[in-house]
Amino acid sequence: MTDSRFQAQAEPNENPVYRLDLSAKAAGREKLGPLESTYVYAHEGVRLALDVVRPMGDSADHKRNTILVMTCYGRGKKGEPSNQYADLFVPEGYAVVVGDVRGTGASFGVWPGHRSREEILDFSYVLDWIAAQPWSTGNVLAYGVSYTANSADLIASRNHPALKGIVPRYVDYDIFFETYPGGVPNLTSTGGVNG
């Protein structure tokens, strides 16, 4: 015999937290529009590759708040119509911008390693570009997990007026341990001795 007070509810949650169901599928109403790729000039003229996905049917000047993710792991997969971040946030009504940091993916320049001055300076250019787009409200939230969470933290360090908040998950706070374990350079994580 079971106590009815402890029985699981069989009914699905009609109003899940953050409008995401338990299987992490977006419960929003917007459909994903086409993925658009572009280059943005950043610090010292380096061109950064960005992917933009907005809700389907938006006109060129339909204003949306933007989720920004900057990564060293590649914006998406060749041939895929979207990326994991757009799949998650566009249905909720956001424009999503995912960028390759300098020297990674399709971006130009050299990746000098974690938390480089050049990479951090690049973020202001990306925020300027987003805020200037006709589809942007000028309000940006930086999001990420692990490396992209590190990026979100560093984006906040720019103190840019377009940035309204960050959601960094699983940030690497001990970068010295990661890049110099035991005091020895980890060449696989720093990109080499000279960056």
C-alpha cells in the first residue's frame, strides 16, 4: 500500500520553470529562422565569425533582446541549420549570436590562450555590432558553460552599456592550475608557449 501524499503527479507541468520542459526542449512558441553568418571587425582589425539566428518571420527591423555566446570550440557544425544555443533560446523570443573567438573556428587571428587581453578587447566590438543591428533592442545577455562561461565573465569585464547581464555556468576560476598544472605549461590548453 502506498501513501498518496508521496505519489508522483502524472500530469505534465503546464508552466515549467524558464519555459523549458524536463527534457530541456524549448517550450516557447517561436520557430527558428535561418542561420546567418557574418564577420565583424574586432580589435586590431581581426575579423570574428558570428552566427545569428532570430525567430522565423522576423522582419529586418523586428527588435529582439540578444543572447551572446563566444566560444573557442566552433559556432556550430557544418551543414546544421542551427546551433545548440539558438535551439534553446530562439523559441523563447531571443535573437542568438554565437561567435568564434579570435584564432578559432572561422575567425581570423591567433588564439593566444585563455583570458587573453586581445580576446577580451574583442568583446566590446561584438557588443557594439549587436547593439547597432536593426533587429537589436540593444540589450544583450552573455551566456555560457565552461569556456563560454569564462567568456561571459570576461564580456562583463568590458562594462559595455549593451550588456544587461551574464549567466555563466561552470566557470574555470583557477586558470593557473589549468594552464600551468604543477607549474609546468600545459601546451595543449594554452596553444603553445608563445600563445
